[in-house]
Amino acid sequence: MNELEKLYTVEDIANMTGLTTRTIRNYLKDGSLEGKKIGGQWRFTMENIEKLFNSSSVTKNMQDSKKQQVLDFIDGVNTDMKGNIQICTIVDYYWDKIEQAKKMSDKLITVINTDDEAITNGAKYSYEYFEKEGKARFTLFGSPLFITKILKLLEA
């Protein structure tokens, strides 16, 4: 591990995947997710997270969770988000190479984990890459300010 490499928490992975922190901890227990305990808390590299994403059973759980989040949003079930106006948007972005999509996903993860607006209002984000279509799908939940910021990042 590179000393300057970003480390992620259980909560960060839950936000990225749409899974619960309990599910993430279960993946730790069964060995699907590897990480290191630092100061009594689990920390993960992007490599650890990508290995988790590449597991077929985990991928199925994430897809089901993402679909349920969108349906919950449509049905008005959004208990973990704060604020008066919430937006759910799905962005399909076409890239020739998965590396381009991963690079953008890393940028978005950094924003959602460091942006005061995103943190304060419980913004969520998820990402999938469909290799056949060369398509990255970003599902975003948050305030208008957060969604606007992310859409501008995606335009760049």
C-alpha cells in the first residue's frame, strides 16, 4: 500500500455500494472483503474495494440494493437523507475503457466523502460499469447543490 493512498471506512463503502454497514461487516467476516484495522477501525484501499466489487454474489447484492434505493426514492421512503429538496438522478456515461470510468468514480468518491454539502445532507452515490456497452452508470442522491456539483464534474 502506498503511504499516500486514500483509505476508506466501512461507512464509505456502504455509501459507495448502497449496502448497509452490517452487510459490509458481514463481508469482512466471510472474507469477501479484506482490510486493515487501524486504531480499532477497519480501513480499506481502493484495491480492497475493487476486489469486493468483482465478486459475483456481492455484485448481485449491490445491484438489488441500488434498484431498491431508486424505488424507495420514488415511493418517498428516504429516511437517511436530510433537507427539503432531494434529487435522484441516474447518469449513463460512455467510455471506451473501464479505467476512464474508474478514474471518474474515484473523483466522485472523493467529493462525496469530503464535501460538506454531501456529508451534511446525506448524499449517496453508486457506480456500475457495463463492459459490453462501455457504459458507466452513476446513481446519485442528494441536494440540488450536490447533484449540480457532481454533474459539472461529469461534464469535465
